[in-house]
Amino acid sequence: MCDQTFVAVTFGPCDSCSKASPLMNIYIKNEPINYCSFCVEMMACQGLQKGETLASLKRECDNLKKKLEEERGKLNDVELHQVAEKTEVLGALSVKTRRVLKGHGNKVLCMDWCKDRRRLVSSSQDGKVIVWDAFTLNKEHGITLPCTWVMACAYAPSGCAVACGGLDNKCSVVPLSLDKTENLAAKKKSVAMHTNYVSGCTFTNSDMQLLTCSGDGTCALWDVESGQLLQSFHGHTADVLSLDLAPSETGNTFVSGGCDKKANVWDMRSGQNIQSFESHESDINCVKYYPSGDAFASASDDATCRFYDLRADREVAVYQKDSIIFGASTVDFSLSGRLLFAGYNDYTINAWDVLKGTRVSVLFGHENRISRVRVSPDGTALCSASWDNTLRIWA
Amino acid sequence: MCSSNSVVQAQKLVDQLRVEASMERIKISLTAADLVQYCQDHRRSDPLLTGIAASSNPFKDKKTCVLL
């Protein structure tokens, strides 16, 4: 019986037949099981209903896919920009650079605002994580991590800790102390352990739980205090590059996007993948929920950003221009959801009118790729992080 | 994609698609109207959209003061 080649993390006696062989690490009802590939196939064949064969499963798979397409097509009775025809046309934004945060010695890969609307944390390729006061440009804390490429950082809701992770395959939480002389790196606590780089992290509604996504193709929910894995989310077939938590009013879901060109919506409690969207033509670099929680946007290497409606279960807008040929790496909405800020690899940030699908403004200033854009919690400013080693605040 | 030969992969895919197919969907004319409504309801509280005075935006420079 031939099966797909798979990456075997472990080699040892199979839990079922006790023969030593490369083991597939799979989860049955969230319990990890280590079976050799032969036993996994046997178990699956025994699980087949009467009359099912591989061929019949494949046929059902194709039929279901067609049915999904049809169902989604039926709802496409009008375009978003048609519904938005009566809304006023937006004038160009009078937004310009108000602060330039210099201090990183290498590419800034990620940033996150604190809920107090003035502090932010940023992380860079040289392993440094800096907490800034954006009003005064004061660097409040600096943490040096032993790894390079700290691709993910997040501020805790309380403002008392930051999480960061990257090529070390871990996501660590560092409590921020008011004592400047304290060595923060010493208090660093490893929470998440993945088998590949950590590409994104965010705290859930409290400081107690951390959600991470990784190059190993999974997302995971961790308890910060004990480091225990609370839930894992399997379904992506390639690196997961980004995730975003649904705004608190709408409940326990989050969206993730990755190199398999898919954006998946997950139920945090059950680990179930509840919706999946595949319309991008290349890696999805960033996903972000619309402020109401009923939609989300994605940025991709195919130079487009797309807008997906969760209740209609389909893509409803594509933000693209022939003149934009470089990949988009990051997106964020303004407070009302009318504007979508997207950072691109051509060093610019484009502001799109979400409803009409047109570009409103282009923000120039950075001297290298934009890695992250984030609107401040009260909506007064936009912060952008770039490979030119700086962050900029636009207002 | 159903190109794998593995029964496990095919079963997982079929289960996943069954879950997705059973979802209740709403017409775009209704959902889009809600999205537009949300934007309109919140536009006044969106500083980047409407612009706010330099005096209330901590990032904008205040008018310079002249020393007499």
C-alpha cells in the first residue's frame, strides 16, 4: 500500500503494532497518537462506512466542492461596491509621518500597540525587542533574545507583559518591570513550543492565554502560566503566516492565513475549522478582522488584498491595481472599517476605501519593505514597521 | 485537492467539506448592507477618516509658540 511521504518527527515503536518505524504524529479527539503509517491506513480503512472506497470518497469530495461553489454563487446577488454607491466618496487623506522611531539595528519585523494607545512593542531581525513610548520616542524597555528573526510580538492586554517569538520555534512571555535596572531577558518564560518558526502571536482577551501560528502549519492556544497546550488547530497544508482574533463581541473564533493560499476561520474551543477561503493566487501574508467581526481582509504576495464576508461565506472585494506589482505584506482597518491600510514590498502603504474598492491615498516615506501596519487602539494614528530599521507613526 | 492516495487524507477532507457545506449562508445584498451600515455608524469616531484637530491629536504638532 503506497502512501504519501510525510515528515517524520519521531522514530520508534508504533503504539499499535510495536514495530520500530518512522511515526506519524496524529491527533484523535485531541489525544496525540504515534502510529506507523501502515497502522494509520489500517485504522482509516476500518473507519470506512460500508460501501466506501477511496474512489468513492474522492467522488464525494469533488461533489461537495462543487456544491459549495454553487451555494456560494447563489448568494452573489450584488457587489459590495454597488451596495456602497450611495456612500460619500472619500477625499485624499491628510495623513503624514509624525514620528520616526529609530533604534533598531536591523529590519523591524513586527509591532503591536498597547491598549493605553501610546506604548508599542516592536521586534527585529537582530533579536531585539523594544518597548517605546510613541508620544515621546522614549525607549522604555529593551530585551535581547538569543535568536534572530523575531517575527512575532504582541502586547498583553494589561500592558504588563509582551510576547515574542520567531526562529527559536518558541513564543516567550516577558513581564515588563518598572525597575529599569532589571534584566528583563532573565524573566523570560517560554510558553509556546512549535516544531518550526513562530510567525504570529496574540494574547486572547486576558494575559492568561496566548494564541500562536507557526511555520509548522499549525496554530495553537497556550496557557501562559503553565505553558500547557490547550488546543491545537490543524488544517493548513503549509506554513501559517498570520492570525487575528475576532473582536470580543463576536465570540471565540480566529482567522489564520498561510502559504497554502488559504484563509481559515477556527472555533477556539473545539479546534474545528469552520470556514475556509481560497481565492488568493499566492501566499497570504496577513489577515485582519473587520471591526464588526463579520468580515476580514487579507494581504498576499499576489499583490492584492481581498475582503471576505463571513456570513455570505465568500470574497466580496479585491483591492488591486495594474500599477501595484509587489506583494502586500500587512493590512489593518481604521476604527470604522472604512479604510484599509496595506503595506507593500515596494516600500509604500496604500489606503483603500473598503466599500468602494478604490485607492484613497498612498503613503510614502519608508526606504524598504513594510513588514507591519497597525492602527492605534483609539484610531488616531497608524504605525508602520519596515525593513529600513525604523517605525513611523502617521496621523 | 483530492489528489492524495491516502484514505486518511480523503476522509479528513470529506469530513471538513461536510462541515463547511452545512453552513447557513446569507445573501450578499443583506450582509453588504450591514457592512456599509457599520461604516456609516462609526465614521464620526474614526479620526483617520474624518481628521481631528491638532490640539486633540497627541501626535500632531501643536502650533509653535513665539517667545516675546
